[in-house]
Amino acid sequence: MSDRKCEAELNDATTAVCPDCTTNLKKCLIQQNYAVVICPNLDCGYPFNQTQAINNIVYVKEKEIIEVAKSRLADK
């Protein structure tokens, strides 16, 4: 099972899971402060296999973006 590369994992107290394959969902930035919540499993098409994906577009706080960027820089 391969994973899509995404900018930030969901930071909710309860991790959201894909309704199709139960993989943990991730946020992928599509604009400066907006992300689409997708399933990182390449074998799964969620949410692109839905009739509407508008509910999967979420606002991402700058603090969350900075935290993810810092952790990625620390890993290098």
C-alpha cells in the first residue's frame, strides 16, 4: 500500500479515518491556508470517488503549517 505525499496530518484529538478503506486521512494543501482532506492510500479514491468533495476542503491555521514545516526541516 503506497501513500500520497501530503503537507499535514490531521491534528484532531480523534483521528479521522477513510470511510472506504479505514486508512487515516490527511490534509493536502491546495492553496495557502486551504487543504483537501484525502485518503493517502493510492489504491483508494476517497474523496474523489464521491459525487461532491466540497466538504473535504478545510481551512488550515498558519500555526499548523509552520509546525509541520519545522518538523520536516528537523528530520533532514
